[in-house]
Amino acid sequence: MDETNVYIFKKKYECQLGKIDEGRAITTFRGMMFIDGGMIPEPYASDIKKLFTDDKFVKEYIRVEKAIKNKV
């Protein structure tokens, strides 16, 4: 996962821990993970990181877009 990308769910993902709806966006910053701007606490962040190492999961569920950087 790269801080310059936004990872958007293409469809709903369901597992024993719950569900993540289509359109939800995951970002990373300084090693922390966020979903729609809210921090993802451990152990959930580690579980999501593991999902992103599975190419089949990423291909089926994730759309990658470049993050928009605000200029001050």
C-alpha cells in the first residue's frame, strides 16, 4: 500500500469480522490506515493489510486511484 494512492472498494466485502460497503476508501499515512478519513484501529488494520497482499482480493474488490494533494 502506498500513501499516494486511495484504495476504493468496487463492491461490498463481507467476512466474519463484518462488512465494508462498496465505495468506502482506504488510505495510509505514516504507517496508519484510515477508512473514509477515520483511523482503523488494531487489530483490524493488520487484518486489512493482510488482505491487500492477496492479489486475487485486490483484483476483485479494489480500485486504486491517485490521492489528491491539497496545496496550501
